[in-house]
Amino acid sequence: MSKKYDIAIIGSGPAGLQAALNAKIRKKSFILFGTKELSKMITKAPHIQNYLGLPSITGEELKDKYTEHLENLNIIITEDKINNVFSMGDYFVLMGQDNTSYEASSVIIATGIAFGKPYKGEEEFLGKGVGYCATCDAPLYKDKTVTIIAQNSESEEEANYVYEIASKVYFLPLYKGNYHLKEGIEVLHARPIEIEGDTKVNKLITTEGVIETDGVFILRESISPKQLVPGLAMDGKHIKVNQDMETNLKGCYAAGDITGKPYGYIRAAGQGYIASLNAVVYLKDADAFEVSQNTPQ
């Protein structure tokens, strides 16, 4: 049985890190998902002049400050990509890579907006040949043809795993580099256009032609919240929240750029703080309700 946390935080940018800091200070059990490289957008900034108390700091220096703060409080980042979050009523189940699962009483989504626009047919065939975790769903494609659309080099390990199960693997890298793939995986330098099929996927239309395939894995750095959390209310590509960073799902909060413009480190960190504060209040209220329900009348 997986350990159950008070708060699960998805994202290691300013919003997610600030939420984790507050959860730590409030002595709540939590798990923080992301990358130890932290936000790539931060490190790209040559100078940041509007961050209160840190004049003319570079993005790389700010990242180092974040890392130092996490280390001082012994906050660990769990480098597992969360592919699905399911609301179970009074708790959430989070599905990661390799069929790992986590449980939490509340969730804070702080994933930023680094996800791509869905391909035509992607949402229609989700769960019907389209997936986001190759290592999770590879056994479904034993002796079948699989196509992997990869945004980064981390996808290569998943492709190598799928190749051990599938009869044929096509690899469409959307990045440049030297690919460390098993011999037999066919690399195609083409851009995906549309996913087609009947009741299930049977082909991928690309800029270089048609690929006959039984399944398509789209391995992005992150996926859209709408696909991540079923039933989550959206406002365009942003998560709809109120001033307390509450979403339409009880116990689920969102913070940072994923909640809309203006984008920025300061706003993101502030929202992460607000989301974490209100998650703590939610947990307290939930505990009080449970005690009252179990108290003899």
C-alpha cells in the first residue's frame, strides 16, 4: 500500500517550491514532484531586477538560492513524472511512471505552462491507443507496432523499454542530439500532424507521410491539466481558480503560471504560498469534520 501524504505538490518551479516550504513549516507530510534542475525558465534569465530583496540577481543565482533553501529545510524533490491525478472524494490518487502510485489528502498543481497544444485526434483517442507513459502501458502492445513522439532525451529510455515488448517501434524526436536507442528502433525525422483510427488508433499522419501504428505515446515534459486531472475546470489553457487558489475539485489547488497571466516568479511564489496555506486549512477542517462524525451523539 502506498504512503498517504497530507499534500502532494506537482511542479518544482517557484509556486511548487514555495508551497513545499510552507507545508514543511506547517509540519504537514507532503511530497514534491519535479526535477532537481528546477525551472528551466529561471536559469535562462540573464538578470532579474524586480525580485524583492535580490537586486540584479541572475536566473542561475536565483536557482542556487532556491536549492540552498530546500537543502536547509531538508526538502526532497521526487523525480517522478505524474501522468494522472484522480479525485477519490476525500483523497487523491496520483499515478507516476512504472505504475507507481501515491495518495494524498490534497493536491497543489504548479506545473507551469510548458505543455504543448494537443495534436488533432489526441484527446479523442486518449486511452484508445494514445498514452503518456510508455513504461506504464507498454505491456498492452506486446507484438504490436508503437510510435513514440519524444520531446526530450529522457524519452529514449522509455523507447528502449517498449522495444523489448513491441514488434516494431518508431521514434519521432522533436529535439536534436545523439540518440541512444537500441538497434532496431526506427528514427523518423518528421513532425506529427494528426492521430487517426476507428475505435482505436491505427495511424499517425506526419509531415513525411503516414505511419501505420497500433499505439502512440506522446512523451512531453508535462501534459495539460485537463488531461492530468479529469474533471478539472479550465479557462482556456489555464486552470480556473478563486482567490484562495481553489479549483472546482474539493481539496485540489493550483498556483503559478498555470492559473493565468501575468506570468512571473513573484506572482507564482505568492500563489504557491496561498495555495499551501489553504490546503493546510482544508486538512484541518477535514480532520475536524471526521472527528465530529465519529463522536458519539
